[in-house]
Amino acid sequence: MSLLLASLAASLLAQAPPAPAPTTRDPRPITISVDVGGGSTWDDESRIGDGAAIGGSVTYRFHPRWSFAAGVERQEHDRRLPELRFTGHTTFVTGQIAYHFTSRGVSPYAGGGFGGAFYKGDLTSSRLDISARPRSSQSTVAYGLAGVEIPAGRRFVIAPDLRVYFLQPQDDFAPWSAIRVGVKAGFRF
């Protein structure tokens, strides 16, 4: 009889649903990161150049799958044509929200944000009568991003990502979009 009861109990336990995975928050929800990469800047007519990008951000993981970040990034551009040369940089000051597809471990993410874009650049020509004075403008920016966060130990994270910025320029000379591919190295605490 006891063998029958033991096998019946084992059979019932085997059919029980598994316990739900704990949804505890990462014990280190704040990440300070440095971003490096490269990208391309466009005005309303064409590409005005490629260049390096560097920045930094602070991210707060307020939910196991959601995070908020504030950051500053500078993207340079330089393009030389036979008669024209575009040079300059855009500084993005932004806030973003991102959804992480997993709550721990390797975590793909996607999100977007808003902020300000501060542009300064030159357009010079060897043949045309174009003023070489620096031009600058400010505009709002909206952007989207996608990437993957890869833990490198308990406190470090590496995250390759892609960002696409859309600006609202004040004139034809200022950029209206930029795209950046980079990698973020972060320290969690």
C-alpha cells in the first residue's frame, strides 16, 4: 500500500506546474557607461559626412525589463567632395526609455527617447563663393535604438547598439538625421 501511495504522490508532483521564476530586480540597477562608435550625418539633401562618436550615460533599471537613461553624445562628421568640404559635430543631450527582452543575463533591448541636438559645422569650397564662418544651430531630437546587453562579470556590461536620430533643423545647412553604431562599456553599482 505504501508503494502505491508513494507512486501516486510522485505522479501528482510530476504533473504540478513549475514554480514561477522569481522577478527580483537586479541588485545593481544603476549603470554608468562610456559609448564609442562611428556614424553618418545627413542634411536635407545628402550625407554631410561620417565620423567618430563618443559619449556617456547613466542608466537606471527601474523594473526587471525597463530602464531609463540620460546621456550626452558627440558625433563628428567630415565629407570631402571635389569642390566642397563639410566638417562639424552634433552633440546630443537625451533621455531614453528601453525595454529589455530578458530580465537578466544577455538581454536584447529596444527603445527610444527625446532631447536636444546642438550642431556646429563648416561648409567650405575651393571654387564657390561660400562663407567659411562656422554655423551652429539647436533643435529637438527624437531617436530610436536597439542593442544587446552582455554581462562581463557581476559589475561590468558590454552593449553593442544602433541609434537613429531625427532632428528638426532650423535651416537647410543643419543636419536632419544621424545614424550611429557603437558599443557601450558600463559599470554597474
